[in-house]
Amino acid sequence: MKKLFVFALLFWSAFSFAQKPTDKRLAGLDTFVTKVLKDWHAAGVGIAVVEKNKIVYTGGFGYRDVENKIPVTENTQFAIGSCTKAFTASLLGLAVKDGKLDIDKPVTDYLPELKFSKENLTAHVTVRDMMCHRTGLPRHDLAWYGSSTSRDTLLYAIRFFEPSAELRQIWQYNNFMFLAQGVLAQKLYGKSWESLIKEKIFDPLEMKNSNLSITDLEKYPDHSVGYNVKNDSIKRMKYMNIDAMGPAGSINSTPKEMANWVITWVNGGKFNNKEVIPAMHVQQAMSSQMVIAGSLPDKQNPDVNFANYGFGWMLTSYRSHYRVEHGGNIDGFSASTCLFPGDSIGIVILSNQNGSSVPAIIRNFIADRMLGLSYRNWNQQRLDDAAKAKKAAKERMNSDSANQKLGTKPSHALNEYEGTFKNDGYGKVVVSTKDNHLQIDYGQLNFRLKHYHYDIFNAYPTNEGLDADEEDATKIDFNTNLKGEIESIAVTLEPAVNPIVFKKEIKEIKIDKAELAKYTGIFELGPQTIKFDVRGEGVLWASIAGQPDYELVPVKKDEFNFKILNGFSVRFEADDKGAYNTAYFIQPNGTFKAIKKK
């Protein structure tokens, strides 16, 4: 007990090093933040508050590194996640000013390599549509999250994503559309997105300690470590490298330098009286471009009168004040960048806690003080909401258990589920066995599988800091073909569309040219004849009258798949003398026997 008490003293003593606000409106901020971090088991937080063209407060509370007891300062660097989006959109605002772009023309006029699964979208999606999330595409986030692929590969994958709505029908948040904006900026200026952000935004805003990659964050002397909370304990998280999706969320910055960013916005795009972001872009970016959700004020939330989206900003009313805000979340970090343009106030909250409510709570507390509003206990309200959410999750788990068919077993031995499965948009997942259970490796993500019923398994993440509760399971449905082999897996990775199907890749086996000769000849299947012959360096082909020739791929001893016909294969059978005079054609509509013509 004494040891625990000493640890608590060491932990909370970090707050005594935090700079106390000198502005009377923020009196008690240190006490409030200390309580919030304690209640939410959060490691630390960085804060910036500006008014007009002045910094009211920058500072930090708690630890940027819990294990080594290193406190947060105004110069501590955090990942800001999707707060990056307004930076990327601003590059396109500059391109408009420079005469390089018309945001109301189809994006393919400038970026023909961007294609959608529907021709209508490819022909008509504009840059404006992409900037305000109204392309018809839902998130499809697991096609990039955890991926180690390139930016160009992710851009190419967009053509395989199923939309869930018509163009401009509804608002649907989509990170891929901001990735595409970053690639578009690169093409318009002939420089990388990273170079453009540094040259056109970081440098003029004196953001010298901000960068655009987790690799660079780790090199920065005053960088923060990301954390998650599990059973009220703080757990260190592994950094997630999202360089490929950079334009949607990879900026890292400090409270002090993010203050310069919000000063620029509350001053119409100017910093130190010099225009950095075009005034026209600032005006449009902070104006409603798409409705997120239309509703009248309700009893639970009487102060929220609308919810719309601009260009990289979410717009709403906050206690009768016009608020422009965007959150940011990436592994181990949560952030909020907030503007009250009518009041010339900007607030930035950066936290090294995963999926945290801390930024919103502290943001609202500061907003109330700066706007002269009456006190509200935002912390308790969020704690109550979290308790309700936890209860609802338990109820979902109980409901899921009621659907489970007890006493069932997998239809195959565990090793028969192994293999590499591929989806054109989502990439590859690898299923293997470890310690007598199945596991999945998907990019930088790893999952342990637990049998649910029949050929359906629950998947639980095993990445550091991402250990899931029972109610967080994702279901993996293994599907078999007519031959009783595992053929594909289906997973609900994007709730707005059909389950994503990954097809098993068949491993080719090597057969030399001389060995293939034993399968050649003419076989009769009823009135039809099929000729098998070897071509080139050693490839078996099947020729059927009135059809194209089919290349055959060896997959097992005496068995070949038709390369371009999914679900079609042929298995040769030897007689007592070793001659291959029988062939079985295995097709979706049955298995058919053919005899070699004498």
C-alpha cells in the first residue's frame, strides 16, 4: 500500500511543474486538468489558448512519458491525427489562389489516376465533394489502418471500394479522400505533400518543431509516448506508422506551435499580418459545405443547433457561439483543434491517450471561461456517458452470446484454415496457427481467433495496448467451396456495405515440362472433347471447342485450377498401370468425369 501511495505522489507531482495561466479567466485550470487526468487515468495533455493575435496560454500537464516521469511542456510534440486535414485542404486553397485548381471541376481532370468503383463517381466527383466528405464512400478505414503499403497503392485501392450512398446524398467521413487531396497537391505543385506542408504552412507560421512522420516524432527530443487505458491502468501503445495516409492525419506538433496555426485562422488566414492561407479559402473552409446531421435542439443537447462540415472542419453551435472544430485520433493520441471565429478565440488540446474524452472536456471548460459562460460539469457528464456506453457494450455482448450455437465445432482441422487471403481493395490477411489457436496478421495489426460457432471465429487484437474485451470482437466467417476446402473469409470491416470478402490465394506447385506430358491427350466428356497440351516452358492448357483456351495452374498432386475461372478445376486419376486416362472436372454445378480417347 505504501508503495502504491508513493507512486501516486510521483505521478501527480508532475502537475506542480505545469505553468499556471496568468489570464484571470483561466484561474483554476491547473486544478481542473489535474482532476480530469486523474478521473480518466490519462498520462498527459498539452494546451494552447489564443485570442485575436495573441497567445493567452500554452503549457502542459501530466507526463509525456509515464515510465520515466517526464512532464509535458508547451514544446512537447504530440500526434494530432485528423487535425491534419485542415492543413491538407489549405494546400488546395493555395492551389486555387495560384490558378492551378478549380475545386468544382471533376477531380479526374487533374488526377486521372483516381478512379471509383462506379463510373458516375469517377466522372462527377469534384475536389469540393472530397473536401467535405460527400462522395458516397463510407470510411473503409481498415483498408489503410495498419497497412505498410505506399500512398500510390492506397490511391489505386479506392477503385475497389463499394459506395453506400449516391454522390452528395449524405455526409460520410472518409480518410481516403484527404489522402487523394494530398496526392493532388503533389501533382499540382510537383513536390511531395510533406515538402508542401513545410514550405507553405510550417515555415511561414514558424512551426519549426512540427513534423509529418512518426519516425521524425521519435527523433524529436521532447516527444510524447502514446498510451491506452485497460482496466483503469495506463498501458503504453506502439506507434502506428501512417505515412502512406499522411495527408489525412500524420502531422505531429506542439501546443506552442499549434497556437500559431489557430491564430492564423482566427485572423482570417494571416499570421504576423502576412497572409499564409488565402482569405477566400478560410471563409469557405469555415462555412457549411455539407450537412452532417440535421436536427432541432433536444433536451439532452439544447445548445447544439446544427452539425455541418466545411473543408477539414466540423461546424456547430456551442452555447449560442459559432464553433469550428476538428478532432484527431491515432494510436495513443487524441486531439482537438477548436476555433470560435466570431469571438476570435482558438483552443488546442493535445493528449497522449488513445480515443480519449480528455481533449473535449478540457476544451469545453476553457471555452466556457473564455466566452464568459456559466459553469457546466463537462467532466462528470462525459464520465456518465462513458459508463452508459460500457453498459451498452456489455448488453451487446450478452445479446451476441444468445445468438451463439453452443456445442458446435469447426468443420476443418485448424491447419486447414491457414493461408493467405486477398481482397483487391483491402490487401492481404495471413491466417496461421500459434499455440493451438488461429491467428491473423493484417499489415501492422495482429489478431487472436477464438471459435464462436461452426466456421465463424471471433478476432481479438493482440497489438501492444490494443487488447480487446469480449464485446470488441470482430467476426471472421470462413467459407468453403464445393470441394469442402476453405475458399474465402468474409469480415464486416465497413458496416455501411456488404462484408468484405478475402479470397484464398492458391499456392502453385512446380511441375517440370516432362512431368506434365503424362496429362496430355484428348478426353471425352459426353459429346464434348477437351484437349490437354503443354506449351512454352511448361504450362498445361485445356482446349474446348467454341471456347477460349484455358491455362491450368498446378495446385496439388494431379490437380489443376483453371486460371481465369474461379471455382473450376480438373483432377487427373491414374489407373493400375500409372496411365492418366481419367479426368474429373470440378465445377460449381457439379463434378463431371471425362475419359481419355484411345
